[in-house]
Amino acid sequence: MPIYLYWGEDDFSLNKAVQQLRLKVLDPNWIQFNYDQISGHQTDSLFQALNQAMTPVFGMGERLIWLVETTIFQNCSEDLLKELQRTLVNLPVTSHLLFTTSKKPDGRIKSTKLVQDYAEVREFSLIPPWQVEEINQQIQKIAQEVGVKLTPDAFQFLAEAIGNNTRQIYQELEKLSLYSQSFSKPLKKNELISLINIATQSSLQLATTIRQGDAGKALLLVSDLINCNEAPLRIVATLVGQFRTWTIIKLMIEADEKDDTVIAKTAEINNPKRIYFLKKEVQAISCQKLLDSLSVLLTLELNLKRGAEPLATLQTFVIELCHLFKKN
């Protein structure tokens, strides 16, 4: 009775894993008889999925029932829980039952605990956009998978330019793989600039522009990000993460900490070599300004969560932040 629980906001990687599971368990000639995709938003979706999972395989291969964006890991009635308890232990060995949800399952409720006891659980969460090193590692892994070689500066460029958009990472690396077939050497950063389609701006670029006090450029970046359908709260999350890192670095410097390894551990940075560059970025900035920026960003986040108009609110607070860092 193979049971799976895939969850997380990285819908591209999650769906890719689902397709791999389909290829593994289904006979292509019998897919229309043995494969069901059921929307979790239907009122009787769980009952449908469990009933289909109990149905014997028709023809060759095995059966796969995919319950998409299910809500049972956030809220599950007693009737649904009883049906789960009754059915999961009796599923045929040829039936594969897959639950997926973009939300993190609530580990406190009984339905989550029950399914986790039987299921293979996989998380597909996006790497926070300010964790450039982790994104760099992800890009290196995907590059190896698709067969493209890049120099270290090219990997770093992609991590900063594309961010945590897994779909775009795959698309760009697959394109680069085709392009590089006629080359024996790894592609360099300057070659990538003219080859890849990147968002004109990123939230990390916005953080840097704010730190430099350039209000005009920062407002353009905000508009570009919104036009590229970047979620306002995600923009703020990136800014908070970046300014938090700068603040910790500055506090450690003022505490006269000399060991970059200790600073890196405190700032949750995996590569201590990055500390040298981060120190230079905050060298001319007072610790008080960085602390004040976090207060402003938290107020911005609160306003957005209360329903304030995203673009105007972001622009207002970005101007305030830029004035905070503007050089006299």
C-alpha cells in the first residue's frame, strides 16, 4: 500500500516528482484506466480518492490516485478521519495514493499523524531568496542533472539573478546545456548575461539599492518586481532576511569579533568567505540605521498583511528606508 505525502510551495519540483512517480508505477497503455487526479477542493474528494485506491488494477501496471491540494492536513472531520483509518491499512499493494498540498501539514492534528505513519513524506519548499549560497548549491545540482558546466562566478550570477525560481532555473540551464554542446570549457558569467532571460530586477538588488540610499532606482525596482508578479510579502521577506544579515554582521564587528567563522555561524551563513564582502557592505553604515531599518520593514509587513495596497505601500516604505540610508 504505497502512500505518499508531497508538500511545499515549490510547485515545479513537486510536479516534477509527481511525473516521475507516474512514469514509475503506471503502464502507459493503461493510464486512462488506472490513473485518477482529484481536486482536493471538492467536498467529497477524500472519499473519491480512497474509493478509487481500493479499486483493483485494470490491465497492466499499477494504480495511482493523486489527491491534489488536499486540505485534510489543515482540517479533517471525524468522519473523514475514520474513513482514513479504515482504508489506509487495507489499500491493495498495487494502489499508490498520493496526497499533495502547498501548505505545511499541521503536525498537531490526527489526520496528519495518521498519514505520516504510513506515507513517504517529501518536502518541496522554496529556498528563502536571500540564502544565495543554498540557491547556488541547488543550481549546481540541477546543472549536473541537465549536463551543463559553468564557472563558479557563473553559478553565483545565476543564483543572484534568478533566485529561488526552480522552474526558471531548469529552463535556463536546459537552454544553456544546448548552447554549450559545441564548447568544451565551462561557460563564464559574461557569456550568461547575453544568453539568459532574467527578471530585470530582484529583491536582493532592491535591498542593495536601499542600502545605498538611491530612492529613484529603488522605486523603479519595486515597480519592476510588482510587474513581474513578485508577491509583495515575499519581497518584504527577502528585504528582512538581507537587512537582518547585515545587522548581525555589523553588531559582531562592533563587538570586536575577529573570527569570520564565528560571525558566519551567528549570521547563519554557510560560507565564511562571504563575510569579507558583507563586512565591506556595512562598513560605512551605522548599526543604529540597520536596526531602525528592521523596525521599518516589520511595520511594512504588518501593513501589507492588514490589506494595504501593495505597490503604493511598498513605494512609501522604500522611500523611507532610502532616506534612512541616504548619505549626507
